[in-house]
Amino acid sequence: MKESGASHGPSASELISRRIAELGDWRGKTLSRMRQLITEADPDVVEEWKWANPIWSHDGVICTGESYKNAVKLTFSKGASLKDPARLFNSSLDGNARRAIDIHQGEEVDEPAFKALVRQAVALNSSGKSKPPMKAKS
């Protein structure tokens, strides 16, 4: 795992570890497990800290990791472009770009399917492709 290069203050990885520790309940355990799965799926993932949340990137954002009272939310910035045969995406389904996975207490995530989503997101980012921009009308 790589880190984005900020030289002042704690590293992104340290901030993510702190967030996990601060949660101190099922949400921290869930976020920690998802972090581990992301790293297993992409050993070259870069951990970042933006918008007061963990971000995992590789040639662009893969996903964010947000924690709420009742859920841990992993939002894939290009999720609408990913194939999701296991139907892990269960939130933010109406948008043109993003898709999210809300994980509630006691829920298990299909780990092989999740890793496949991460790998797809990396491949999409690395290809430089996304939905083509709208052409301006003349």
C-alpha cells in the first residue's frame, strides 16, 4: 500500500487508523475489514485523507469510506460504470456516476465480489476511460 505524499502532520494511513480506533465498535471493525480487502485486491492502492474521510485511490479515486451511526458506506466514484453481478451496490443507485455499498451492523459482505469491484475500479481508472463527455452543441 502506498500513501499520498503529504509531509505535514499525520499520514493518511495514520488518520485512517485513528478513525477506525475512534469508532471503537462494529463500524470500526467493518471499516478495518474493508480496508484490508481493498489492500488485498490492490496492493498498490494509495490511502488518502480528504473531506474528513478515508479515500482509496489508484490512478484516481476507487472509493471513499464513510461512517454513520447506522452504516459504514463505501462510495465508488465510478460505480455506475462497474459490473456488479453480486449486487453489492445498495445505495446511491440513481446517480450517473457513483454507487455505494451501505454495510449495517451484523451484515457480511461477499468478499470475492467486493475485491472484484475494487479491481474493476482500478482497471477503469488505469484505462483512462470513463463515460465520454457531452459534446457542446454548435
